[in-house]
Amino acid sequence: MALKGNLRDVGLNQLLNLIYLAHKTGALTVQHDGERGKARLYFKEGRLIHSTVDGQDARLTDIMVKVGKLTPDQAKAVRARSRVDTDKELGLLMIQNGMLNQTDIVQGVKNYLLETVYQLFTWNTGEFRFEANELPPEERITVAVSLDHLILEGKRRVQEWEQLRDELPDLDVPLRFADKPDATMHNINLNVEQWKVISFINARNTIRQIANFLRMDEFQIRRIVYGLQSAGLVDVLAGAGVGAGAPVRPPTPIVPAAPVGRGVLLRVIDRLRRI
């Protein structure tokens, strides 16, 4: 018989603790209220081994792109060579072609798995269902993750989430590039997600619209915007909300960026401001 309930009554921390202490094997499905968001977590003997998000089981090449170990072009080349679309086949091709080694793949899968679960700690409304003895498909590469450290990090993320909500309470406002970027910044390194957000900054796009278009949840977009704001790169136009129907401009191609120096970054900002 499946265990089911509401996240208002039993939080994710408590659920993971129960699974950890009872050494349970099975699948936990979590459905978030009020927005897109559904995750399925698989456990074996009280350890997390696999996850899916929004009903999609990400391919290994997609995971490696997500964690920054492959470029989109490399992932496409690997898939073109594969005879069967399984994680094990894709992993073998990456190793044989010298793109990654076994350690890279295992660490990448683990990082993706952890980041997937950390996002769920901010879900405090919705429903859950645990079905015993259900395991992921055999062709998927699984990595066993201990729940004790994951739960502690999850608690820290909740505290960070609460701080970010205090710092950025309103997402229905646009961003702008700072008129006078912080003169003390040195060798700022922007990751792919930050570059994506930067490419949509203009007076028509609210933070929420950017997040929806890029399929980011509120925690992710708040974290990125707060980081850009703390670095002195962007300002939030408080009180200048844009209607929910305002258009979002088409995205520009985004690729992983090399470390960007202050002078180059200022020129990029200046060019983007004139678009």
C-alpha cells in the first residue's frame, strides 16, 4: 500500500528522514501546487539513487551538459553515434572518444541528482506518494547518495531561500544593467545560467517572465539575480512592474562562457544595454 499525503503536513525533510531511518526502497513522487513541478525520487535501502523531473528522464548526455561537463555540440555528436539510447551506451561512447572518464560521469550524475533534490526543499505545498520497491529502469546509471548530508544541506537551502525571498520579495519587476557597475570587481566568472538571464534583461521583461521562459523555479532565479545584484552588475527596478502579458524577446544562443575579465564584461554590458 502506497504512503501518500500533503507537504503541508509532512515536509520533505521528514519524508527523507523516514526513508533514511527505515532503509526504504522505492519511489517518492512529489507534485508541487500552483505551478509546473513534479519530481520522482528513487531510493534503495535508504539511499537516493535516481530522479526524474516533470515526468522526463534526462538522458546522460543532457545531464552532462547541465552540469557543465559537455558542450551541446559534444552531446549531439555522442547521440549521433549511439546505436541505442541508453545511459550505459552513451557513457561508453563518451569514454571511448576521450570526452570524459568514468569519474567525470559518476560525479556529474551525482551533482545533477543533488541539485534536483535541493530544489524540492523549497516546495512546502503539494502532494506526495511513496511506492515501495519501485526502482528506475535498468538502463539508467544510478549513483547512491547518503541522505544524512543531503538533509542537512537541504535545511541550509531552506534558510537561504527565506533570505532570498526577503532580499527579492517581488519577481514581477524588470531588471536593468547598473549605470555604474561596481568598480572593485575583478575577473568575474559568469556561469551559463547567469549568461542566459543577462541575455533577457530589458525594461519589458520581468524577473518572473525570464524565469518562466528559461524554465527556472523561484529559488533558481532569485539566487542568480541576487548574485548579479551583489556583484554590482544589475539593479532591480522596484515598483516598475510590467503587465503579465508583456512579450519576452526571442533568446540569443547561449554557450558556456570562458572566464570574463572586468573590461570585457563592461563592454558586453554596454553592448547589451544598447540593444
